[in-house]
Amino acid sequence: MYSIEEMRRTIERHAIRLTPQRLAIVEALSKYPGIFSVGDLQRRLAISNPDLGRATLFRAIDLFVRLGLLEKVHREEGEDGYIVGVTGHHHHLICRICGDVRHIDFCPIQKEIDEIVLKEGYSDSVHRFEIEGICAICREKSLKKRKKEAGSGS
Ligand SMILES: [Zn+2]
Ligand SMILES: [Zn+2]
Ligand SMILES: [Zn+2]
């Protein structure tokens, strides 16, 4: 996951002005280890930056996605989320309950994809996919809850 410093450097390297608003967004992003929506980010920023409008936020997020600082993550349910990016080809394992995201830093299907692409006469392929599941912490919590419910019932 990119640090504040790496995000700042990337923005400067692209000759993009780091406005106070963009800096506030970068700082807020560095505190997010998990998946978030634009609404989540807006709520986080509302107290320290009440003037930050939704349109500005959307534009900044769009810019950060183009720079690779943020990654858009498709979710089976609800709106698409964002996470702070990492470099290199990778995939995500996402907890559908708490939004915890693990970066899987190797590709389990690269070989199969290369074969398909080659067979069809294509080149320069890209692909992405996400894996959703329930993380160990959430599974533990739901097990405890179920045990408690079963206990109080008798
Ligand atoms: Zn990622
Ligand atoms: Zn979880
Ligand atoms: Zn892959």
C-alpha cells in the first residue's frame, strides 16, 4: 500500500499541483487499510474539510485512479469501492462483511490466460478479478454470535 510520501511523490512526478484539498484527501487515504466508497471518504473528510465538495472529491479520486494510487474494486453487492493501490500485477481477496482487503501479489491464472490470448491471436492482454469471502475475524465473530444465540435459547 502506498504511503503518504509515495503518493505525494507520484502526484508531483506527474506535474500535478498538490492543492490543500488533494493533500487532505491523500492524508485521509493513508488511514484506510480497507475498502471504502466515495461516501465513506466524504464523511471522513467532512469534519476537517467541510468545504470539500462531492464533485471535487470525485475528480480527485478519478485522478488518483488514473495515477494508480487508488484501485477501483468491483463488489458483488453495493457500490464499487476503492482501495489504496500497490505496484505490480496482483489480485484482491475482500471480506464481504468488514471490507478487509488482502493483496494477492501473484497471479494464479496468468499461464491459462496467456494460452487463451495466444490461441485467439491476441496480444497485450490485461485482466482483473477480485475474490470475495469472509475473513477469519468475521467468521469467528459470527460463530460466537451463533453460539450465544443457541445458548440463550435453551
Ligand atoms: Zn490492489
Ligand atoms: Zn471481515
Ligand atoms: Zn492476474
